[in-house]
Amino acid sequence: MANRILIVEDEIDLSRTLEYSLNKDGYDTICAATGKEALVHALREPHPDLILLDLMLPDMSGLEVCRQIRSNSANFNPSILILTAKGEEIDRVVGFELGADDYVVKPFSIRELKLRIGAILKRSKGDGSAKPAEENAIPINRTTQSIVIAGEEISLTSLEFRILDALTANPGQFMSRDELLKQVWGEKSGVRSRTVDVHVNRLREKLGTANQLIETRRNVGYRFNQPKTDF
Ligand code: CA
């Protein structure tokens, strides 16, 4: 099935250009020009696989849209790629903290954007370089990007999933924030280590009673501990 992309952008020319170009590449698209419309389309089935989210919308901030989607995403887990204007550096960091997967700065080339989209969707569909599930100590479902803890399925954002992936690849070994940052966000992301902490903390919260699986050591970093009991 074709991937479904929700384009949230109030610059109609840009929105149309994106729609045309993405359709040509075989994506299904839906367009929204306001935050309100974006939320309606994001929360309605069939949910989008990925959301291109402009930050400056006429009725609300894209960050608020991002926050609301993430807080409603118990049953679906779209990837979110933020479109920012130059100089919105601070928003960009906040965007990651709110659960965005990536960002591009305007003006961007459509080609570059499509490469990013392709990469995000590939990661979120789980055909990345990570180890197969059976080598991991907790049941990880790559298709739905979720884990099962105490019989309960917990869905993760692409970022949380990649963090977990990175940590479970070397159980028992500490990874520094910088290593984790490089591996999960990439070499030139411009993301600060504080953002790593925010996402690891959110992941730990989601693990609930199993949060001891991820251990934090001050000035060292994070590690994944093999569970002593079955989850
Ligand atoms: Ca705008």
C-alpha cells in the first residue's frame, strides 16, 4: 500500500508543489492549511504514515499540532518531519522534544526533502540495519514500532524506537549521549545532548514498571540492562 503523507502547509504554492511531486513518486497525499485541519486529518483513519508539518500556521503553532498528535497517538504513530523557516533554531530543538522525527529548513530542495522522507519511512517500517527481534531481550515489534511490556503493547515514536534499538544492540554497555546522538540523529543534526536526555526519559516513562531496563549513569550515559524476568 502506498505511504500516506499529510502535508501541513499554509503556503498554497509550496503545498501544491509538494503534493504534485510526492504524488509523482507514488505517495498518497492529503493537504491541510491550518493546524485544526491538520489535526482532523491526522487523527482520522486512514492515518497518515508521515506528516510534513510547517511550524508557522495561521491558527496555531506547528509545535502545538505536533504535541497534540503525539498525545493522541496511542493507536497510531505517524512520523513527523518539521518544515522550519531560517532562524527558528529554538523551535527546532523543541520540535524534537515534542516528538518530531526530523526537520528541514526552508528554503529546501524537494529532492532533499524526498530523501529525508524516504529515510524516515524506511526506518519506521523497520528495514533498517538493526538486529532482528529475537536477539533483543524484550519483545520488539518492528512493523508497528512497539514493544510488549507485561502483556501490554506500547507504541513508540520513530525516535524512541531508534534509541531503544541503539541501546539494545549492545546490552550492558554504556553509550554516551554523544554516541547516542550520533547514531540516532546523525552526525550533523545540530541536536543538543539535552534533547537526547528528553527522549530517553520519555522512553523510560513509557516502559513503566520496566523502566529499569534503561539505566542512566551521570556523566557516563545510558545502557540497556537485560531483564531478569520475562516481560
Ligand atoms: Ca507557514
